[in-house]
Amino acid sequence: MRSFLQYRDHHDAQGPVVLETVPAAGRRYQGDRAGFVIRAIAAVLDVVFVGIIVVLLWIGLWLFLLIFNPIIDPDLTVEVTPPSGYFLLAGYLFMWLYWTWMWATNGRSLGQYLMGLRVVGRQGRHFGWKLAMLRSGFCAVFPPGLVWAIISPRNRSVQDVLLRTSVIHDWSSSSSASSSELTSESSPESSSESSPTPASAPTTSSSDAGE
């Protein structure tokens, strides 16, 4: 029996330890494009999460104003907090900031993490802040765009078609996405690149561009 120090030195010499986090039942779907239902569930979870934050902020603001600016009118005709429209705008703003941060840093939101999903860019690569800001803003102001995933043969929403992104099944803890379905699609752009496309990267086909 080896000591922990010997075990650590052995693995340090071979490189970082990578834990297999893909469940056995989901390995056959790992890397495939996700459908409408599971993506909708993930989006609802995200909206609920952001909604809870906005409600808590509203309660905190109400308590703050109640303490430092108490109501004197016995008929409660004086509004203590701003109109509800401001909180609706705050919800959209927090939704945009939340999705932007999560997609740019981790490639998945909290709802997508719980449902085993990941958002990837062209050829299955992780995208940066600029594309994350565009996609999150598009999703926040036009959520019905997800319905296009029902019609699209590639399970792509309107946002995915216009911004060349994809949402895939990915239960791995790594930030790089693996793909099985998408690697079978070839594009002229990927074949003309000097560097080979990773086997785990989804590519964009000519049929995707026409969706």
C-alpha cells in the first residue's frame, strides 16, 4: 500500500488527474446537439434563478427604504419602492449579465450545468466575451428563438443559426466539449485550415448555414 505522497508524486509525474464525470447512461449522447425540451428546461431554471435574485434585491430595497424613509401616510398611498417596471428591466439586465459571465467563463449556465449541457462556438470551441454578450442579449430579448430548435434538423435555435453556436450534451467537468454527432459534419472552412480539427469539435456544414 502506497502512501498519499507516493500516490501524488506518481500522478504528478504523469500529468494532472482527470476524473471521469460523464454518467454511463449519458455517454452515448455525449457531444450530440441537445433538443428543444432539455434546453427549455435549462432556460427555465436560469430564469427562476435570476428571478429569485431580483426578488431578494427588491425585498432588500424595500426594507432599506422602509427603515430610512418610513411610511407616514396611513392609507399607504406613498410608494416605498420604485415601480415594478424597473425590476422587470433589472431582470433582463441581470439575465444578460448572468448568461454573458457564465458562457464566457465556463461555457454553461447553472441550468445547463444541471441538465448536462454546454454552449460551444464554431467547430465546438469555447467562445469569448464578445460572442457571449451577443448571444446572451439575443436570448434575453428574443426567447422565442429557441422554438426554432424544434424545426431545425440540427436542433439549432435562431440565435445558434445567426451566431454559429450550438448547445450540446456535455456532462464532463472539462471546459472543452466533446462531440460525436457534429464531427460527422464537414465544412469547407474547416478543411482549408492548416491545423487539424479536433475529433471532439463540432463543425458547421453547408446545410446549417441554410437553416
